[in-house]
Amino acid sequence: MKTLDSASAAVMDPPTLLTTSEVSRLLGVSPNTVTRWAREGRLPCRLTLGGHHRFDRQVIEGIRESLNRATPVAAEPAAIGGGRF
């Protein structure tokens, strides 16, 4: 019986690709922002023959996790200056 090494498994199991709309929902930004980031090189992507952007799910989820870690928990207004402006 033949066993598969990790390189063979990667060839047989292609990465899951996401559309611009799916990425925008995951990252909480508009589809136009995702397209702009892709064109600027901020988000790695592949272009389809029709010119549509496709994104690797694992890369996007990694970016999403880093954004969640970088966002501080908002303090309540009452804790800052007694809640009065």
C-alpha cells in the first residue's frame, strides 16, 4: 500500500479560495476595500482568467486573527473622564 507524503497531499487537496465578498465579510470591510487592498498588494491573491480576485482561506483567516489580536478592548466611557465630554 502506498503512503502519501505532505507534498503529494498538498497537490491533491488544493487550497480553499474565497471571493472578494467572502473576504469582506470575514474582515469586516467593504468589498471595494478588499479589491483595493488586493490591487495595492496588501492582500495576497490570485486572479482568475476573468480578472476576479481569489484569496487563500488560510491566509485570510491568519490576517483576521492578527487583526483581532491587535484590536484593544474599548474602555467604557464612564471610565474615561467620568463619562462627560
